[in-house]
Amino acid sequence: MTSVLYDAPGPRARALNRVLTLVGVALVAGVVAFVVWRLQSALQLTASKWSVFTYADIQRALFRAWWATMKIALVAIALSVVLGAVLAALRLSTVRALRLPATVLVQFLRAPPVLLMMFWFFYGARGAVPVFWCGVLGLTLYNGAIIAEILRAGVRALPAGQREAGLAVGLTPSQVTWTILLPQALRSMLPSLLAQVVVILKDTALIYILGYSELLRWGTGLGTQYFNLVPATIVIAVVYIATNSVVAAAAKVLERRLSTTSRATRTAAMPGAPAQVESGSAV
């Protein structure tokens, strides 16, 4: 079978693909086996290195460190979405005096690393800003600019008739942006927004350099104290993966809900919808 962009592989190509797949799997298995062997040789995988995680005090401390990370992430995510929506609306404005400063601000905020932004607040304020807010503000400014570009791209991808229809019924350009365009952009760009949320959650680890006791700083401290740095970092990685998996699952549920609601709204708005046909026949 042949399509415009893809030629289906023949027997020889399929056989070659199977061989390459087996070689790739063998190489990955070899690397994993080598890493496990080296860790075992360094006595990092012995039961004594992992037993500390069975202590109730360690488990409670792990939960407190995880919650400290989540507090930063949740506040930064909420503020980033608000800032991103405002910047996106300003960049989409028809008023040049609003659009140009917003464009310059977005380009400026996207350029520096997140850690550098945290340093601006940490050292620039000379201790007047708590470490928690230094991390939150750094994450918010950077990711708010990224989210603004995601939303702007989502709005630009919408049909031009959406804006024209809103203006035709008497809405102002700002009302069209906030009530018609941005809500649709949020739904259409939800996968990209989810990816950025995961980035925010992972970038919270940068704040440990400022001395804030979040998950990574707590884990490295535990590993140094009990000489089990490798098991501690593995546990931290598992916690991050589990948290991101829960966030991804929640986003999938939200995406299905939004798509179902959108389909139901479009069906109800159709001229030949069943409910309207029945009511017309009853008359």
C-alpha cells in the first residue's frame, strides 16, 4: 500500500526493521544491566540502603517535602495561566499601544533561564522577598510568557469567522477575545498546556539552590545523611513520575469532558437537531 507521504515497507524492509528493533532492545537491556551491576557493586542496591524508607518519620518527611513542592507548583501554575491569558489577550489586541509592549515583554521573559529569574528576586530584593515567592515569581514570569504564546497560537488557529461573528452581534474586540476565542484556544491547546504544566512541576526543583526545602533538596539531604544517595534519588524520581502521571490522567479526563461538552453544544445548535425536529412535529 502506498500513500502520498508514506510507502508501506515490503518484506525485506519489515525484516530489517525487526532486526534493528531486536538490536535496539538488546542494547538498552545491556545498558540497564551494566548500570544495575555497577550500582550493586557499589552496594547501593542492598536492602539496608532502602530500609530507611520504611520508617514512619521518613515517610512523613517525604510527604511534607512533596507537599512543599506541590505548593510552589500549584501557585506558579495558577499565576502562569492568568499571566499567560492576559499577555495573550494583549498580544491579540488591535490596539498597537497594547500589542507592542506585550510583544516585547513576552520576548524578554522567554529569553532568560528560570533559575536566573529566581536569582533576580532572591538577590535583587536582598532578602525582602521570601524564598518561596522568589521561586514562584521566577516560574510564573517565564512560564506565563510561554503559555501566552501557546494561547496566541491557539487563537490564531481558529477560523476567522469566530471573531467576525462576535463583532457582528455587537461584542467589542476584547469581549470577543475573552469570551469566544480564548476559551476555545484553551480547549484546543490543552495538550500543549499540559506539557507546560509538567515543565513547571519539574522546574520547582531549581528552587533548592536558593535553600528552599522541597522534594529534591530533602532527598539529597537524606541520601547524604544515610549514605544512600542513589536509592534516595530513585525514590524522588518515582514520586515525580507518579505526580506527573496523575496530572496527565486528570488532564485527559478534563479533555474528554470538554470535548463531550463541545460536541453536545454543537449538536444542540444544529438546525436539524432531534429535539427541535420533535418539537416541530408536535406543533
